[in-house]
Amino acid sequence: MDQFLNNEFFDWIKKVAETIENYEGDKITVVHHNDADGLTSGAILSNFCECIDKKSDLVCIEKVHPAIVEKIHEGKEGEIIFYTDLAGLAAEMIDKIDAGRNSVVIIDHHPAKAIESENVIVFDSEIAGISGDLFTSASTLNYIISTTISKEMRKFAYLAVIGAVGDYHDRSGGVLGLDRYAVEEAVHLGQLKIKIEDVKERYYIKFFNEFADVIAKRLTNLGAIGYENKGYKKGIKACLEGFDEEIVKEAERLENLKKEKFSRALDKLSEGDLHQEKYCQWFNLGDFFSPMGVKAVGEFLQMTKDMRIFSESKYIIGFQNMPDRIPDLGKINLNASKMSGRVPVPMERKIFRGEAPGLDYLVPAASEKIGAFADATHRIAAATTLQKGREEEFIRAFEKLVDDFYRKKLDKQVKPPQTLF
Ligand SMILES: [Mn+2]
């Protein structure tokens, strides 16, 4: 495995192994994300706990938020808490809230910030210079860590592959980098067969008698669309025991629910819920997408952004309420709204040509103006979480930023602001 891994990995794995070895408690909390990569990661880690004779307590969350972290760490002392497929950027916040009470291991492949801490280990491929968007899923990282510590865990190579496919790491034709290592392991162990279809590899998983992309989609439906009803629990169970007919039906039902909700949301927009500003068009769906998780609004925009209902020369911004209940944690007063931004294709081109400011600049900047914090931001797709009720303020700040950009551009030919990422 050495040829695949950067040196940091070995240090991190050693630290994780030491943390586990010195641990006298009998329970490990595993906090995981709710898409296919997050579910397979949760399944791998819960089995890993079993392998090292510990009980696991799984907590599925959609986003890392201080109020959620507080609730998870509440009353815990001297325990181990894993965070996976999220929290790479939240190490500092988690460290602060935990205040040295527990050992925290963050295993993530999203952009991250390393921190100096006795109690918090950030195991993130991005810190080692490996793109988590291209070369490794969280499930692959979990596979690498757990198999390095316990060989028995190799029986779950197929789960690492499903997580990678769930995050679309096969989009260039097949998975690459560390994910490829998981595929090779799975082939070698007789768990997987590679089939070539058109321009793409597909990974047939013997355990499920089904292709990885089909399984990944089912898992994401269960975890993300069925989030508020704990669909992820059924997904994780299926990861380890297989899908029975009932779970397959449930995943299909959720897929249909999503389609129906999306089409009704489009109706609402055409009936007057879409507001027009000078530079953007926006809507607030409130609780309409419940019981789907907060990813729904982003996915909805991704699917509809080029439909005729939207003006092709304006940014599109959608809001949905974040529920004040985390299924595994109970009531938490988040009082938050999730904002998601996308742009129609002609606008995308303008942004890439530098003729219009990108969302990677506008969304964090507008968020800052109203005291919110932006999540993952890219030039043509971005999301942020803000206080409920401040949606219009966000729109005003956004509009002003675009306006300022064009004013400056008129003054002198300026390049659009560049961001750090
Ligand atoms: Mn992931």
C-alpha cells in the first residue's frame, strides 16, 4: 500500500491506533454524513469498532454546526468521537467546544484545516495534498485506516468503492488514486468485477448482485431524501446485510417523493414564488422540502437551473429551512435557513470568462455581511447557512456586491476577485 500513501498518512494512522490502544472505555461515537459516502463510512467504522471490541454509537448529521457539536459532546468525558465525511474544516470549532474532554478523530476528504491540538486528529487527504474531490472518498480513507489497524476489515473493500462512486469519483471513466486502490483490493479479494460500458467502468459488487452506482443511489436516497425519518439506518444495515425487497422499495419510494416534490416546487415558482432582482432571482421554500434533508434545495437547483422558468442572465438563489430537529439527537434550536446558489449555463460561461463575479466570491462575502458562514463554495455552485428570517438581507447584500463589481469594472477594467480555494 505504501506507494499510494503520503507520509502524513502513516503518522495519522499511528496516532489513531495509539488513541484506540490507550482507550479504556467501551463505546465509540461515530458521527457521519448522510449520503452514500457518509453511510458506507459509517458502516465501515461501526464494523471497525466491533473489530476492536468496542460498541459504536452512530450519529448521522447533514452539517456540522456548533449547536449540533455541543449536543454530541454534551456529558461525554474521556471518550473517543469519530467524525467522518464531514468536519474537515470544523476541527477548530470542535476542539473549542470539546475543550480537551475527549479524543476526536476527523476522517474527511473535503477541504480542511490542520490544527495544533492534543485531542483532535485531523485525518484529511486534502492536508496531505491529495484532492478529495478526485482521488479519495471518505469511505476509502476509512478503509485504509481500518485495514491498516485490523486486516479483518478488508472484507469491506466493496463499501469503500460504493462511497467513491457515490461521490462521482468515477466521472472521468473510472475511479482514480486511493479509490483505485480500494477497487484493486476488492477485485483481488473477489468482491468486485469491473465491467466496461461505453466510456465508463462500472463496478459489479458480488455481495449485492448489483452495480456500485445503483447501490450508491439507493443509499443516498435513503440517507438524504429519507433523512428526517432515519432512512440512513436502513441504508447502513443494508451495507452490511444486503438489501431486502422492502428497503429497495423504500429507496424507490423516496426517489419518487423527490421527483414529486421537485415538480410541485416548480409549480410554486411559476405561480409567483420566484422573486426577481436586478442580478438574481430567488425563492424561499420554507419547510416545503421536508422530510428531505437540506441538500434538497441545491439538488433541485442543479436539476432545474436551465429551465425556462429562470432568466438565463441572472444568478439563482434558493432557501429552505433547516429543521430544528436532528433525528439522532432530538430537538436543537438551530433557527437556521439553508441557502443554495447556482447559475444557468450562459451565466456560467460569463463567470468562467471573468465577465461576472463567481459565487465563490459572492456567497462568502454576502454571508459575512450578515454574520453567516459559507460552506463549500465553487464558482458556479455555493451554499451557506444563515439565521432564519435574514434571507432578504442576504439578497440585498448579494445584489450590492454584484453592483459594486460592475461599477468597479466600469471605472477600470478589473479582474473578478479571486478566492483562496
Ligand atoms: Mn464524501
